[in-house]
Amino acid sequence: TQCDAGTYAPNNGMAECIRCGPGRYSKQKGQVSCDDCEKGKVAANTSSTACTSCDERGTRFTSLEGSTECSACKVDYVWD
């Protein structure tokens, strides 16, 4: 089975694909694993095909890879 984006199959011949967990994604068909979202991006749901930027204006952030949610910056601070 060639798995759709957002899912993966670690072994050839698997009957079912596995969904990427929160904080992870696969952007192409046929993946054998999912990737962690990079710092500054999140994937809150399962089966993500991409990660979402925390905030274009720099008021929210995540400093960890594989994050599922963004945090608010302290008052008068921005994420750079």
C-alpha cells in the first residue's frame, strides 16, 4: 500500500497506513515515517501534511521541534 500524505507505513506490505501523530507530518505519498515540525511551527492534529507557523507577527512561538501548540510571548516581547 502506498500511503497518502499525512500517513506512513514503516514496513513494505502493510495492509493499513498509520496516521502521523500530533506535532508530526508527512508531505508526500509513500513515506516510511513522519517528520517532526520544526521550531516555530506546529501540527495540532493527526494526519498533517504540513506544519503551521505559530504567528506571522511574532507574538506566538514554540521553541521545540514536534510541537502541537504555540505559546504566547511575554508582554513587550516578540519571537525572532
